[in-house]
Amino acid sequence: MINIQLDMWPAGTEHGKYSLGRITFANDEVTTFVNPRYGSYNVTVYATNGRVIRRGVVKNWPRVARSRMELLIAGLKACGYK
């Protein structure tokens, strides 16, 4: 699982930081079992209180050929963000 914690750092310092929410990517394990070079992920976006805001799915992601940052962008798009 990939867990991305979003924090606000007021004035650019960690002092006084607070959460803006988080995003998780859970591998469905089916795609990876068939071909380890690919993965399919269930993406969930959470609010600061832990409430689910959006869900999406990224299927057949080329794990070796594409970066994790590209996966993050694909996941946000799968959740309906433009």
C-alpha cells in the first residue's frame, strides 16, 4: 500500500503543521500476480477527519516503466480530479 499524507507547513516550517488529508493506493494483487510488471490500484482520498471523499481505480499500471509521481497523477484523475 502507498499512503500519502498531506500536511500544511505554515510559513514553510514543520512547527505548527496540520493535516490536509491523505491518499492511499492499495494494490489489488490480482494484476501483479499475473504479471509483476503491472499493478492495479484502488485509490481512496480521505478528508482530515478520515472521511472518504473520493474513490477510484487505476488498472494495469506499468509499474516498471512509469514513475510513482505519474501513478499519483493517474490516481487523482481516476478519482475525478482534473
